[in-house]
Amino acid sequence: MQISKVMNWNRFGFTLIELMVVILIISLFLGLGIPKVLESFAESDLSKTTRNISLFIEQTRSNCILHKKSSYLLFELSKKMISTPDLDNREREIQLKLPKNIKIQIEYQDKIYSFEPIKIEVSNFGYLNPIIIHLKKREHNQISIYVNPFLLKNNIIFND
């Protein structure tokens, strides 16, 4: 009696076609998802910088009122830095460094500044001339800060 053995080929892996289809699907999801993730990081960085600048200006104005002393804000656009003297210790300076990848333009007294330093006087009552600060990371990501001369709060305008 002869018994024939039937070889049962068990499948231990995936075929090349199946692997290629899975890789194609994953690459499509990555191709569609990565630009959105990068854009959200750009918006996050821009929003953070906007908040920092706005708070820096508000803090300077509040310090002028608290100490009953006038001061100034110095925007050094080429160095990407904002500074003001420390009213508690005039020998020290308070600085805010800005990210290098954000373009900054300032509208002040009917002029637009992009690179040159601007010194903006702040009175002992916290008053200053109106300023509009434009922050741009990419062409479609722009935020503007309108610094009101009399109110301590700044208006932030999102331009898409």
C-alpha cells in the first residue's frame, strides 16, 4: 500500500505585490499628511512669537505706569531682537530674541521698517504712538499686531 504525501505549502510571508501595495498606501497617507503637519508647526511658531511680542510690549507699558517713568522699545529688526531698559536697574536691559525664520515689518509714523532699528518712546502713563507689527512665516501665514496708543491690550489680526 502506497501512501502519497501531499505537500501542504503553508504560507509564511507576503508576496511582493502585497508589500508594494501597502507601501504605496502608506506613502500616499504620508504625502497628504506631512504638509499639514509642517503647516501647523509654522502656525504654532508664528502664534508663539506674536504672543511673546504682544506680552513684551504690554509688560513694558505696565512697568512705565508702575514706576511712573518713561522708557522706550528698541526694535532691532536686522538682529531679530526687541529690547527695553529695566526700570528697576537702568544698567540692565530686558531683551526678547525673535526667531530667525519669521519676517517682521513695522508700520510706524507712516513708514514701513524692515531692517533698520526703530526706537519707540513709551510715556510714564504707558502711552505710545500707534504701531502695526506684521509677522510673516510664509506667504499665506501672516499675523499683525496693532498696538493701541492708549489701551494696554494689543489687537492681534490673523491674515490668511
